[in-house]
Amino acid sequence: MITLTLEEDQVLSGTQKISDPAFFLKNLPPRSELTLIFKIYEVKYFVCPFRKAAPYLKSGEYSQDHWIGEKPLSSNRLLIAGFLPSKFMTEIVQIIAQGSFILKKSILWTDLIVNSYKPSSTGWALILHQHSLFICFDGTLCISRLCYQSLSQELPSILRYIKRFGYKEGSPITLLSSSAYQDSLPPFVHFEKRTPHESIQENTLTLQIPQLRTHHLLYIWARKIRTIGYGIAFFNLLGSAYFGWQLTVKSSSESFFMQKVDSLSKQTSIDESKLIAFETYCRLSADRANPLILLRQLMPFFKNNAIATSLHWTSNPKSLILHLELSPATHIDPFLMTIRSRLHHYHLEWKKDEEDISKGVLRLTQNEF
């Protein structure tokens, strides 16, 4: 098996740089087994319940150009990660896709490094590896980024950021590094020197790269399963209670959709009742006002500005109510002004939370003509 590490502008075999990657790949024997490691320093991670993935993705965190990977976690949770590949990476993957290789794994370097340090399965941990910083919670990577300043300089901004993920001030944090750490640390940060043991483990996150889907059934099924999962998640997000619609499933429809479920991999955990309900919702609501159209219009405005924690939709009149948590850098007036300038057919009302100024309720009602 050949392991290749793809960086932004070069390919490594082990620690050796390949001077002409295209020539190297085209001269490999047919059916060569490849493992690809993508060395990206800043990756967008999300941990969410499998059947409720959509609320974590509704702000459009990933575009169609992102390469996305998934890894099931314990307690029916899912780790989702994605990044934008460089032009060089895309070209190398296209060359690989044209060959007759057997792709064994396609994984992220960040995930591999975190696994090599083995952070605790409980609590918060920081991993300093060379010039990279990894922030983990309950053993799962949440944030990866480059870090050229000392941790003492970075720590205040890190603490402010992870409070959004549930961190409470003064809670213990474990700092892991392969080299000794000299700077003073707050009393709640405990340092442990640890030697990473790099190895490609079974529990690493697997990327589903569109150009490589034909190489292995894993990529095809992962894409199908994610599509079904997102569909189920959207049904959970919208909820039949919000619409006041009663969904009736006839026996013939049940039989048809059950056959679809039975054809899926037995290792895939699917809630049949929700799958049937979602398919039926799509069929019955074809001639009704669809809130997803409005949600897609709002996604670009929410990115880096706010997170919607819940929504309520009525089709008559067309009205969408969103409970928002604003990011620290968001100023509500310019934020609302931008939305108004684009959604001319909707009337916007904002009601701030009396106890928390970073929260509020946004109501969008379609104007009557």
C-alpha cells in the first residue's frame, strides 16, 4: 500500500517530496493500493446528532466545492468536517481518478494527529503540534488552526470562542504537546508532555470526494446515506407540528418505502418511520409554500453572523420565525439592513432577548400585494 500526503502545493511519500506527482502516479502499477492524507491546517468541524444534522449545517457552512467527511461517534452522534481544496489538490485527485487504483482510505491530517495524541474522552483538551493548535472536547476534534503566537497570548480568545460550545469559565483544560511548554499557564490548564504515535487507525474520518466516488462503494453509499440523513434532518427541523398538516401514509406507500429501506446496508441505522414521513411530506406538499426556498436565501447572511436554534413556519400567511444566537462581532442593525436590502418582499421584525443581548427572535412575513 502506498501512502501519499497531499499538501496545498506538493505531494509527499512518507517524508520525501515527489518532484513530479503526475509522472509518479501515471507510472504506478495498475491496481496499486493508495491511502491519501490531506494536510489541511484549518478545517471546519461540527458534531451533531445524526438525525438532527441540518441545524448545524443550515447556515451554509459547506459549499458544493467543499470536500466533506463524516465519522460516526458514540451516542448516535456524527462528526462532520470539510475544507476547500487547493487547485493543486484538485488536479492531483483528477489524475488519481483517471487511474485504475484501489483507494483504501482518504483521510484528514488533522484527524490523524488528534488520534495520535489520544486526548481524554471527557472534558476539554488543547493539542499543540508544531505550529498547529487542535481544540478537542470529549476526545473529539472541534477546531483546528495555525498558531504562531504563544498559547498564553492565544488562550483568552480561545476561551471566549469555546464558551459558545458550552465551556464554563475555570473548567479544567488539558494541554498536550510533544515538547516541553515553558510559558506560565492558568491554574485550570494542566500540561502533559505526550509523544504522538502516528498511525492510520480505523476510527479516522473518511472523506467523500466527488471525483473519487467511483473508486469504492464506500463513497457511493456514504453520499446516499448522507442525502437521506439530511432529508430526515430537514423534516426534524421543520416538523409537522409547525405546519399543522396531517400526513397520511397508505399501505401501498409504506410497502414501497420499506423496500427502499431494506435495500440499504444493514449496518446503516435508519429510522423507517421518519424516512416514510419525509418522503410522504415531499409528495403531499408539492403544491404548498416551501420554507426551504426562504431558508436557502437566508443562509449567506447567517454565515459568521448568527446561528438559528429553532424555527416556526406558517404557509398562510407565509411567515418564518427564527430564534437566533448572534456571534460576538455581529451588530444587529447592519445585519437586519442587509437582509432587508435583499428580501424586498418580506417584512422583518426583530425582538431581542431581555436577559441575553446576543439572542433574539427574527420574524419574516411576506408582504401582501
